[in-house]
Amino acid sequence: MTSKQILPKVCSIMNISVKDIQSNSNKPKLVNARMIYAIICRDFTRESTAVVAKRIKKNRTSVSYYSRVFNNYILTDNHLKEYYDITRRIMIQDLAKDYEESIETNLVEQIDFEVNKLLKIKNWIISSKKE
């Protein structure tokens, strides 16, 4: 999962646009959205704070600040905690879906490989009997 994939999900959950989260506005709802986005990216990607910050048109120190103060904010702001919990659950569900699809794909590929191997053995046995 990448910060690019996370951004529209956070915006959808927070009921804002990507342009809103990238704006310079300091409205609490937008600051909270940026904070949730930064924390989710920290928890679910290996991307640098600079990359995460660039997506929301902020600098890396802003993203680092969000990470430092987030735990204090969720202790006092129930709405922020609620939105964060919802976003986190959705991210976990998405990861689980991606993992299941990956396992299914790998299993199908493995079965195809084994079937082809068995067919080759069968053909070899048939050709050996003819000789």
C-alpha cells in the first residue's frame, strides 16, 4: 500500500476532497485529515515523511509534527480518534483483501505448475511404453 492509494481513502472517510487536504487551510477538519493521513502512511507504508508530505503539499516537518502530537490529540478529541479508528480498520481490511487475492493467485499458479508437471510425466510414461 502506498501513500498515493491511502490519500483518496482518507479524503473519502473524512468527506473532503484531495484539494481540501492539500490546501493551506487550518480548519480543524482538514488538519485532522492531514494528521490521520500522515499517521496511516507511517503505519502502513515504508515511505519517507518527505514523500508523504509531498502528497498533501506540506513539508516533512509538518508530517513529523503530526506523528509527534497525534497520540496526545486522540486522548482529548473523540472525533479524531473515531475517524482514525475507522480509517485504520478500512486499511487493515484492504490489506487483508490484497493478501487473500495474492494467496489465491499464488495457489492457482502453483496448481497450474503441478498439473503441467504431472502432464509431462504422463506423456513421458506413455511415450516410454510405446518404445
